[in-house]
Amino acid sequence: VAELSEEQLIYNVKTLYVNILALQHQLSAQQSYVKALKALLADLQHEVKLGKKARIDILKAAADLEKARAQKSRINSNLTIVRATLAGLLNLSVLPDLEEVPTVPKPSKAFNTEIAVKNSGRYQYAVMEVAKNAKQVEKSKSAYYPQVTFNAFYGQNFGPNDSSNRYSGDWNNQEIWQTVVTLTWNIFDFGARKSVAQKARIQKKQSEKKKQTTALELKTALIEARTQIQTAIKEYESAGAEEKMTRETETIERVRFDNGAISVNDLLYAQARHQQATARLISARYACLSARFYLDYLLEKGKQA
């Protein structure tokens, strides 16, 4: 398994963190929903004893209660799994309670996509690979030229002077210099130089293509990330409006049910719709944060956010 980069690790931790917060809020909302259904079921059981309601109403409410309990169990299981995942990522045996974070959705700050791509570590690495392979191409070309080697030697010869020296018999030293220039030209190498040059050119082309692909992928991802933030904000606003309307509808339907104006089906439907809207609002709120975290990851600003 490939080791995560620092930015990837930060992004994963942040995403898991907000997912846990979202699941905690969803679990709390589901518990309130279960509690409301229990209260409704108790009221219906009392009404049936008084002969004001039919037993079928109890069965309908009980069925919705069991469904709500099952959903609560699923949310709790998901919460346990995500908490364990984050604990493992942070190398913790037990994950402590998490603090709430601000979740007011905000549009992303404007930035130049082209500049962001060029400042990206991934793109800069691709540029370095192109430069490195370009040097290899130039190096392979030099193999076709003669190789010039220069060697120099300096030493001192120490011993008795010969008879030609006026100080014959004395022990003196004499400096000795020696230089050699060698010119080597490999006329036939069975295609070895050609193979090396061809390989270098191929690697250069591959690195250039990789650079272009990296730039395109990053540009596309940045545009998608910015669009995801805008979509998440609109989803949050829509979910907020839906939650407000379904909450008011549930309140009205409860009064109408108590006055015998509607059936238990209508009330159960209103309660279920409000619960669904609440869950959607919670998910949308934290989805805005997750979308922003992804943009920070692409911009390599995970530490700053």
C-alpha cells in the first residue's frame, strides 16, 4: 500500500472528523424521532383503550417505530466504524470526544487556476522530471563526439648528482612534470550509443506528456472542487428551507390529528418527512466542509485551513 502524503493524510483526517460530527448529529436527531414515535404509540394505545382509536393505528405507528429503531442502529454502527477508522489513522487506541467546528457555508475564495496548477507540488515535480530527462538527452548526444582525456603528473626525483653536474655526488632533488592528452573516438559500438540516445528521447517525451497530463488533471480537479462547493452551498440552503417547512407541517398535522381531522397515516408521514429533511440538512451542512477540504487538498493548503 502506498504511503499517504502529508496533504492526503490531513485531508483524510479532516474528512473523517466532519463525518463523525455529522453522524453524531444524525444519531441525535434519529433518537429524537424514535422518542417522538414512542410517545405517539403510547398515546394511541391509550386512545384505543378508551375506544377513540382503532388498533390498526397502533400497528402503523409500531411499524414506523421499528423502522426508525433500525435506522438508528445503522447510524450508530456507521459512527462506530468511522471513529475506529480515524483512531487508526491517528494511531490512537481510543478516539476522544471531538469538538464541534463552525459549519456556516462560505463560497471559496477566488484564485487563478493556471497559477494554482503551476504552484502545485505535483506539477513542479513533473517539470523537474522533464528537465532531468532533457539533460539525459544532451548527455547521450555527447557520446557521439571524441572523448578527450588529460592527465598530468608532477614529482620530484631525489638522488646523487651524476658526473655532468658541477655538484657531482651531492644528493639533490629535481622537479619532474609529465602531461598526457588522449583522444578517443569510438567508431563502431554495435548500436549501443543509438540505443541510449533513443531511450533518453523516449523518457523525455514521456515526462513531457506526464507534465501535460498532470496540468490538465489538476485544472479539471480544481474546477470540479470549486463547483462542488457551490453545489454544496445550494444544497444546504435548499435543505434548510425544506427542514423549516416540514417542521411546521409536522406541528400543524399533530394538532389536526389530535382534533381528529386527519388519520394517523398523515401524521406519521409528516413526522417521517421532517426527519428526512433534518437528516438531509445535517448531511448538507457537513458536505460543505468536506468540499472545502478537498479544494484545500488540491491547493496543498491543508495545514493552513
